[in-house]
Amino acid sequence: MLTDRQLLILRAIVDDYIKTAQPVGSRTLSKRSDVTFSSATIRNEMADLEEMGLIEKPHTSAGRIPSELGYRFYVDHLIRPESISPQEAKALKSLFAHSVNENDRLIRHTADLLSELTHYTTLVLGPKEEGQRLHHLELIPLAEGRVVIVLVTETGHVEHKTLQLAEALSREAASRLMERLNQTLRGTPLSMLRGRLLEEIRRFRSEHSEQTTLLSKALDIVLTDQDEGRPLIYLGGKANMFDQPEFQDVAKLRPVLELIEQQEALFDFLSPNLDNQILITIGSENNVDALKDCSVIRAHYSVDGISLGTLALIGPKRMDYNRGINSIIHLLQAFQTELRKNNLD
Amino acid sequence: MLTDRQLLILRAIVDDYIKTAQPVGSRTLSKRSDVTFSSATIRNEMADLEEMGLIEKPHTSAGRIPSELGYRFYVDHLIRPESISPQEAKALKSLFAHSVNENDRLIRHTADLLSELTHYTTLVLGPKEEGQRLHHLELIPLAEGRVVIVLVTETGHVEHKTLQLAEALSREAASRLMERLNQTLRGTPLSMLRGRLLEEIRRFRSEHSEQTTLLSKALDIVLTDQDEGRPLIYLGGKANMFDQPEFQDVAKLRPVLELIEQQEALFDFLSPNLDNQILITIGSENNVDALKDCSVIRAHYSVDGISLGTLALIGPKRMDYNRGINSIIHLLQAFQTELRKNNLD
DNA sequence: TGTTAGCACTCACTTTTAACGAGTGCTAAT
DNA sequence: ATTAGCACTCGTTAAAAGTGAGTGCTAACA
């Protein structure tokens, strides 16, 4: 167990390093107002902290920097839930002053807000399609056998795809089919929609001996479209990465930016956050080589108890966890409130 | 006027520098198989070329590199329209083997293809909305006064927005209004659509004494949505920037990547390409400070003589113009062919 | 007259050496 | 238990020396 003094020193080191990005020496610490003991004492304590693996030195004659374990300890035990400043709280409220009634845009907006708030890069993972339920389906026949299919989920998410049929679909036939589909399929989870949709169309066709081509084409388009099944990822404040001193070296910066551009990789990385809390992963804890020098703060957002997606903040290991956590918590709430408004249950 | 030998030397310098990114010395050149004269002669010619401002030396004891004027001359006079290799031509055809019947996706796909083909970063400016004409308008009433409005242009572009009305819109009312709007508004350029739409709705309301709230809300949403009016920009191969030796320095890299992330700035930059040719801008010719070390190859794409958008390639000034131009020309044609298929005239 | 060989000169780049100083670990005194 | 003192470490910076690719100029050559 750590003594109070050791806690004080550890916190001071982490705080200082987060602020300056420079290794913290014993003399520097001894000059702080909340430190009453000498630099020699600090050196002794530092030696102990180092033995415990909480801090380390880049080289012999440098100050100490927090180790990953040190950050972990700091995050787990030393963070004060410093509440957001009054101005910021006010700003937060006004950010969502005029409702955004399209979830996609709301999510994008939120990503930007969070990055502005924290000066870190933000990732927002949109809702998984699978979990969502169908609210409404619309078929819009156009000229030349072109049909637009519009799909609205209960969360208010709208999506459209264009099909190309061999023969034109009459407006009447579309209307009848549509009515039938909406009757039978409303509330179907999107994960099951593909199958049921085809089944319904087949049944409809046998009953009305109507166009058959629609079936195969719709199958082609809707089913082969794998990538559309995964949620979208919105990024905010990519340029903030440039400001971090640890990423001044292109070799360090590159893997992070490259990863961020890869939707699939990010998706895999962000998805498996199961519990509902704030999750912080530091450096190697990310289990992703490109993020070995980064920390990620993640929060799940949900509406009516249904988990929808993830809000994440990505920065150097030396990131301002305090500010990050607080910002994400506060924005999360405002965000969820807005999301709920858009629900179409 | 330049002598044949000077042309040979200039071309050799540019070619070499494009390949190696190293200043080219007279001795290096004299060892080329197509150079029959000595390094001393080359030095004399180089001195002349330098006097003409076509090449320059980074410092006294280095080889020569092309000046912006040199690149300009190279691009204007020395590029051989080296046709694409047979394999590549075949590959190009197969790239669009299965048609993409949604323009948005087609454009995105094209951006990726072009960057893969050239190993440079690609920008594709989507069609301007203003120029496009309305093909079809659909109103989909949902629960709780939510209405999705779907808009299809004659180019096959589909767009949707969600409106929130104070009171619900009945399916019948929507259907009637929709029929009316489509009758009167089909073919309207989107730039004029906003105004005409409102007018039509007002007229419809007075004739049928129907919901009035729709008007104001639709106005709010459709009109205030400025940013949706500008075309989308798709990026491909952002990471390719990392491979260029001139951008190993974060200070050089940053402004370029930052600019690329800014939709508006790019829009302003890419738009004013009026003529239908391939346009190449080198370094300061870009008139954008962030691109002072970059060259941009642009090509307008059009369908049926109607200019739609821009295909652009961005790389260092030392970019492989030959390959870039050829790739963009060939892809442009394939792309336009695909686009034409999606037209709904 | 155009071309080439030769040579002194320039200058970025690399390596070497030296000086600096922030920081440490250890010891002895308080 | 705490602290003052001191030798030691080692990254950083600066200056000095050496290296080599490349140039410009001149004189000889075809």
C-alpha cells in the first residue's frame, strides 16, 4: 500500500508530466507549494515508486515519467471527479440548443463537439444496424426500372439504396407490396430483415403473380452489401493529433492516423465494450500495435437501456484523463437526451 | 528556344528527380545510356538551364532540381503520352466490371481506385447540387409528425432529410401533396427548388386548406441547411502522403493534411476549374499556402456535356506527372461511362 | 567552335570532442 | 526519518574536423 506522501508525489508527477510532457525531477517537485519535504526525500520516495513499477526514467539522468502502470493507478485511484466549470456546463447545454432531428447528423455533431471540448481526436461509433428494428419501408419506383428503397428504423435512422431492375416496377405494384411489407415486417430487427424481406416478397409474388425480378435483384443488392451492415464511424478533431508533442515524429504519428482512417479496424477495436461504464485503456492495454502510445477513453451510449454505440476519445498516454473523462461523461448525457427525442417507438 | 540537348538534359533531370527525390548531378546524368556527352558539357548546359530559371540548386555543392518553372515546362512540353500498360488497361476495365448504380458510391469507389492506381492522394468533388434537376420527390410520413423527404435528381442522386412537424401529416395528405409537387416541380434545378417548393406548398394549402405547419418547418429545414447544398468531397489514399519523402517532416505534412480535412476549403479550391481539359497546378500556382509544396492534377468529369464535378490528384511537386495524367485520363473515361448509365433523363 | 579533362573550391553532412547541466544515488550528519 | 552534500551519469548542445558529391572555370583538344 502506498503512503499518503507517495500518493501525493505520484499524483504530482503524473499531473506535471501531463501538463509539460517533460520528465519530472525531484527538485521541480520540491518547489511545489503542496510539497513540504526536500528533494532528497522525494528522490527516496521516487526510488520506491519506481521499484513498484509506477514510474520510470527515460534514462539515468532524467526525471521520472509515469509508467503505464502508473497511469493505470492514477486513473483508478487518483482522479478527482472535478466537475465541469459553470461556463462549460452552460456551453454544453446550448450546444444542443436547437435539436438535430437526424441521428446521423447528431452523431457527427457530437463527435465535433467532443473534440472541440477536449482538444483530442474523437471517435463516435454509430448504432449497430443489427440491433435496430424496422419502423418503415418505402419503395419509390423511378424511371427505367430504377427503384429506391428507403428504410427507417425505430431510432429514426434513415437509409436508402438504389436497385436496378430488369423491368419497371409500376407505382401501384410498389404501393401494394410496400403496404404488405410494412404490415408484416415492422419491428423486425435489421439483422433478420434480409431473410424475412425475401420470404415476404416470395410469398407476395406467389399470391399476386407479380414481378419476379425484384426478388433476385433486391437479394443481390441488399444481401451482398456487407459493409453497409456495420455502423458508421465519425471522427472529430483529427488535426488535434498534430498538436501532441509525442506525435511530432511522423513515424509515431503515421500508424495512429492510418488506423483512424480504417473504418473496419476501428470498428473491431471499439466494438467489444460490453459494460456500460467509462472504459479507459492505456497504451498496450489497447491490444492494438498502432495505439501502443495512445490512450483511449470510451463510453457506451444507450437509449432506454438499449446500448447503441460508443463515444471515444483518443490521445497520447499522457492525455488529460481528468478533463477527458469529465467531458465525455457530460457530453454523453446531453447526447443521449437528444437521441431519445429522435426515437420513433 | 531550347536545343535538343538541353531538352534531353532537362527531361533527364526532372525524370531522375521525380524518381529519386535527390538533386541530380552532372556526373550521374553523364552515366545514363542516352547521354553521349561528358559531365563537363552537361555542367555547361545546366548553367544555361539555370539561367533560364528551369532548374535550380538547393545549395552550391548539390546537384540540380527542377524549379516550378521547370516542372511547368516539363508538363507542357516534355511529357510523353505514354499509354497505359495492357495489364492496367485490363485492370481498369474490370474495376467497373459490376456496375455501381448509386453515384455516391461510384464516386467513392472511383476516388479509391485512382489513389490505388497512382499512389497519390485523391480528391473527388461530387456534382454540384445547384446544377442538377429534380427527378422525383417523395414524402414519407412517420409517427409523431416525423416526415422523411426523399429527393432524387436526374443524375440518379438520392438524398433524404427528416422533418419534424408540430402535427402529424396523414398519409393521404402526403400522397396528394406529393403527386402535385412531382407534377409541377419535376425538372426544376435544385438551385431554384427551395423557392418553388415553398410556393407550391403555399398554393396547395390555399386550395385544399390543408396543414399549414408543414410549410414553415420545411422552410426551416430545407433552407437553413446550407452545407448540404455544396457537393460532397471524397478522399482516397490519404495515407499515401506519408510515403512521400518531402512530407516526412510533420511541419510540411500538417498543413496539407489539415487542408484536406476541410471540406469547405477544398471545395473553394477545386471548384473554379472551368475548361474541360486536364488542369495541372504546380506549387505556388495553387494559390493556397498549404499546397505550396504540392502539385495538383485535376480533370473535370461530365455527362452529356454537362460538367458535374472534379477528379483530382494531389502529391508533391515532384510527383509523377506522366503516370498521374495518364491514370486520371483513363479512369475519367471509365468513370463517365458508369455515370452515364445512372442517368434518369 | 564545341567538347572535354583537370583542378581548386564550396558546402551539406557526418563524426568527434568538449562542455554543460539537470537529475540521480549514496552517504553522512542532523 | 529527513536532509544536505557530492560524485556520477548521460542526454543535449556547440564547436571542430573530416568527407565527398558537385560545381565553375580554364586550358587543351578535335
